[in-house]
Amino acid sequence: MAVTVTNPASLPFYIDGHQKRTHRRIAMDAAYPTGGESVTAAQLGLNNIDTADARIYSSATTTVNAASATAAIQTGSGTIKVLVYDETPAQIASDADVDGLVIDVTARGY
């Protein structure tokens, strides 16, 4: 099962200097993959990604103790990896059930 990416904003993107800035909400699925969940530039409403930030929006119904999230840009691939960490802070285990975890991502690019 794949993550669900939605746009909670009223516009598809905002102009931030000479770049587009988008805000997307990512609902995680039942199995967290090793190395993080991949999200493409197209899913973020962009053609390429220059910067991306992630934070937990809601973890109310997940059984995993998710404490923080980050976005790592995959150079040259047009994707980011959304990484989720517990309180230790270590990345949560592979195949952990993160159903119900929702992460907000703000990305800038073109």
C-alpha cells in the first residue's frame, strides 16, 4: 500500500522569492520501509525539489511512538525520503505499522 498525499492548502502552490512553495499532507500506510518513505516531486506539486521540511501533523491513531520527522532530498532523483524517528532518536523499525501517522511537508522548487 502506498502513502496518500493531499493538498490541505487553498492554492496548489505559493510563490516564495523565485521558487514555488508547496504544502502537502502525507498519510502514512501500514508498513514503514527501511530508509524512509519515498515521495516524488510530482506528488509535492513540483518538477524538482530544492528544499523540503517535514514535521508530524498527527500521530493519534498509530501504535508507533513517532517523535519527529525529516525530509531528505535524494540528489538527482526528484524525490525525497520522509524519515520518521522515535524518542531515542532512532529511525523507527522497518515494517513498523505507521497507519494513522500524518506528516506535513513543505517543499520549495520549480
